[in-house]
Amino acid sequence: MVSWKDRFDDIEVRWFDDAYLSNASSVPSVLYHYTDAAGLMGMLKGGKVWATDYRFLNDKSEVGHSKAIIREILADRLKGSGSDDLKKLYAEILAYQDMDPVEDPFLFSFSEDPDDLSQWRGYARDGQGFTIGFCGPTLYALALPEEAHFGLIKVEYVHDRQKEIFQRILSEIEGELTSALTGRRSRRADCITYAAEAFDGAVDTRAVLNKHRSFRSEREWRLISVVAIDDPDREQRVRSRGSRLVRYVELPMDAPEPGKLPIKRIGVGPGFVGTEDVHAVRALCRDAGYSPEIYFAETPYRRV
């Protein structure tokens, strides 16, 4: 017999899968990571990518953007005519939104666009950087196993769609809670708490999927690795970025060739002039054992 706890767990798992398991046919053939010379060398030489603590990304509203949408939905519900049990549910969910997380998402970003001026300027040394084009289907395959260290998601920028998904999750939780409490005289508080935890787990998986619409031109995909703060099996490292210390985790990709990243293309930024940088990239690739297509950005851009 399926218990009420099982039904809440099922909602959480289904929405987790919905967030992370994109349809294989929707994954682009190549996904591009914009970086500088040090990043390019590090990935080719090391055979790993570095996923960064979400708090240090370019969008200062990361995760907080989704929390704001959830609070908006709950504020509307609390003003409505719902039952006392549902209002207790909303209050518990709000409390979870204010708690410090026990797990942190670490992210590695890609774009569908191989030659985007805003990303050359923002992430690739003002055009004097590179793109690394990863094989999209290979990333998808690596992210599928349950034991994979990361998931692959496509970022959502449309506010109405972001809000609609959270409303649908909440509606499912509300329905199961109402069913679970029907005829129940005891442990009502336990049911409400479990329902709130299930909603929190379901929306946590989507908090790093949503971004503000002002970033939509980046057409971003992400590798996401969620790491428990006290997990002894996942080493959390620190690197410097300017005057800041930034947490990251390494994401190895031992397919299709051990120790090699699934790289198909490398782009040379529009801030470079001449062909010497292309020759340098070719030499680096030969030294690291790669043979990708190398292209020069066509974006017209003159650094001043």
C-alpha cells in the first residue's frame, strides 16, 4: 500500500527529474564555455572542469530569484480562503525559504551561442579569450546515471513559466496534503511538515534553473553538482579570483576517452588580431592530445 509519505516523495522525485533530465533531442550538438587563456589551458591539461559555488556567479540574484517567486505565490495563497491546514503549510514553506541550506549547488555554465559579443566581453577577457565547445550529447549521457556527479539543465528565463511550475508543484502538494489529512485526527502537524519538506525539496532542484530575463541572450545550459556542506567524499576547493576566494569542485569527465574532456571546437575571441593566437591554440591542443575544430570569432569588435 502506498503511504502518504510515499506520495509526497513521488512528487519531489518527479519534479527533480523534470528539472534535470532534458529530452536528448533538445540538447544542442555543441555547448560553449567562454573562458580566458588560463581556463583553456587548465581544462585541456587537467581533463576536468571546475564548477563554481553559485554565490560567486555573475547573476547576483541566483537562487534568490526563485525564492522571490515562491514568496509571491505564498503571499497570494495566504490572502486567499484556504483551510487552516493549508495556511500552516504555507507558513512552514516560508520558514524553509529563510533557512540556511545544508547543500550547495556548484555550477559550470555553457551557452548555445559560439560567438556572442556580450559573453566575449563578460567572461572571456573582454574578447581576448576563448570558447570551448563541448559535445552536447556526450554531456547529456554523462549526466544521466544516478551516480553521476552532475546533472545537465537548460536555464529558464521566462518569469511566467517559472511561476507556473512552482504553482503546479504547490497545487500537487496541496492536493496530497488534503487527501492525507482527510479523516485523520492525529499527526496532522507531521503531515504538514512532511508536505512542506517535499515542496522545499522539489523547488530546490529548480532554484538554479531559473534566471532573470535580462540574461536570456546568453542561452545558457548548466552542469550542476549539489554538494552537502559536510560531505567528506566531495572535496571542496578554493581558488582566487581577483581579491576574492571562490569555492569550487572538480567535475571529471572520463568519457568517451579517459582523462579527456568531450571537446569538439575551440573559438578564438574577437579581441585578438592576427593568426598567431590560432597557431598557439593548435599547439596547445596537440600537446594535450586534442584535435578539435578551431575557429575565429566573426563578431566585429575592436577593443579600445
